[in-house]
Amino acid sequence: MGFKQTPKHVNGNGSFHQIGIVQGQMCGPYPNRLDFLKVVGKNGIGFDAVELAGWTLDLAVSATNEGAEAHAKALLQECQNEGLIIATIAAHLPGQVLGDEPAAETLQFQSGEPVEAYVAWRKAGNVPPENDPYYVPPDVGEKMRAKATADLLAIGRIAHHLGKLQSRNVTISGFTGAPARHWRHWFPFPPLPGKIGDHTLPSVHDVAKKLMLERFGPVWDEYKNLGVRFGQEDHPTEMAIGDEASAEEFLKTVDDAGYAAVVGFNFDFSHKGWNYGNATVYLRTFGERVWSVHFKGVKWTGPHTAAGIIGGWLPFGDLRRSMDFVYSGSPRDMTNSQEIIVALNATGYDGALNIEIEDNQFDLTACARAALAEVRKVDLPLSKGAFDTAFAQA
């Protein structure tokens, strides 16, 4: 019952679970990993764990098993020097590159050969068509997919060795993107055609599922061999959007393909709350497939706002938006952190709670410090029995 990241339960420093921080967004103020670790570790804010941003690691060195093992040892030493364990590795950016159709939107997540090929194409006098400003030529797209696949495989090798070194399941959280651009059809207009003239057309959702398995199958096959797990983060732009219906469809797709033991979820409630999801119901339904957890706050206001729930094309941080992200436990946060912890405990999940900081109104480091204090405050030891047991013994 429930996924265990460690053979035996490990308490956090002042909390029942170990509490980690997601490196991803913190690369902004701390582009140097050692600086980041020093700020969030034992002599800084005081987190117990980290989710490393996979795209910041030395993935070229980790193209071989030996290189990945050496890199994992070096990474672990860096973290242990600051009193931190490595709970998970994030693979959102290479996953999005592999899953999406090639475009400059995801090319910006890469470096090296794909970017060099695009720059050379532009220097040769080529420009994207006016009606497709993020267009990349086919050869660049092929290089993007090849690099994303190689990066995901390297991340898997690193996670495998970090798991062995720490005697824990180091899971990989990430995205699988929108194959066949299926996300543009989230609103059913124009209605999806099934036939034009005498010619039938396949469902874009069926095509997207097929392409996802084709693109990620080699990665997940290797993860299976390595004994590591991939947690899809429910999120807009993904097949699992952030609700129970799409999560169920995603799991059926991967399970039917033989990946039930490898692919599950990275649970992040922030995209479920504003979509009128229920954490308790979600975890009761899918709890045994939750490999890792993100704690991220979200607020949504109404009944009337200038930009509504969808956002009116406005960027995050614009106060006219109804939905926006806040640090976990903020007075603006409309998720109930303790309710989520209770539901996670009920599933049997035992692992780190990783705080993800997205808040455009305050300094991210200050948000991280405040969020850690708030989550620690509500992450209490488990009950040892019913509260009224003493009455029966009176």
C-alpha cells in the first residue's frame, strides 16, 4: 500500500516527512548549484532534501554508466556537505521537448547541437513563416528529439546510482508534453472532425497517445532496467491535465503498454484546486501510483476578475488574473496542506514532500523560508490510536 522512497521511515528535521525544495525555479536567483545548496541546506534555510533540476546536471558525462556513477557520487557529496539528501530529479524540460512537436518554445530549453543547427539555419538567411513564428526546420527537430532522449536516459542513470548510494528510491518527476499538438484541442471547438468527404480522420487524442508511447517507450524501457520510476506531473499542456478523468486515461495508456511498474505520478495539487479537483478523492483513487510530491500554493479569486480563471493572455503575477501561484502555506494559498498530508498518509505514501516555489509577488528565497516553516507546522507525527481509547480503558 503506497509508495515508499526508503525501506524504513525517515523523519524530517522538525517534521514527520523529510521536506525538500525543488531546484528548478530557484536556478533564477542561484544559477550555481553550490550556491543554491548552501542557501537551502543545514546552515541556511534548513531543508532536509532537494529535487535536483536534471537539465543542470552533467548529462554528457552521464551518457555512460561509469560516468553517471561518478557524477552521482559527486552530486551526493555536494548535497551531504550541506546536510541534504537527494529525493528526486526533475526531468520536465527534456520531457516536454521529447513529447511536443518541435518548436522554438521547447528549443529554448536546450543547448548544444540543436541550438547550433537552428542558429546556422537562421544565419543562412532563413526565417520562420509569419504564421508560425516558432517554426524549426525538420533537421533541427530531429536533433531536439535525439538530445532530449539522450538527456532523459542520462537522468535515469544518475537516479539509479543515487538510489544505490542512498538506499532509497530516487524517482524522476517530469512531463511528457503534447504529441500531435493535442493540447490545442482542450476546448472542443472547432469540433474534432471524424471524416471529410470519403476520408476518415483519426482522433488526435489517440494519435497523441500512440506518439507518446513511441517517443517515451525507449526511455521507460531503460528506466525499467535501471529500477527507477517516472512520475508524470499532472499539468496543463500534458495528457494528464490535473483532474481525475485525464489522469485515469493517462494511466490506462501506460499500463496497457506495460509500464505500470515504471510510470506513475508526481502529485502536485496546485493545478487541481483551481480546476475544482479534490485532493482526498484524487489520492484515494491514484495514491498507490504517486511516486513523489510537490507542495506548491495556488490562489483563485472571484466570482469576477478581469482575466478570469483562464488568465486573459496575461502573464503570471498580473494581479488581474484569478488563478496564480503563491508559496505553499501563504495566507493567499487556497490549498489545505495538512489535508493533503493526511490524504497522502492514508495512501501509505512515505517519502519527501518537495516544496516548489512559484510566487511573483515576493523574493523566492524568502518564500522558500516561509513555506518550509508552514509545511513543517502541519506535518505532524502519525496518530498512535483513536483519541477516545482512554475512555474505554477507564
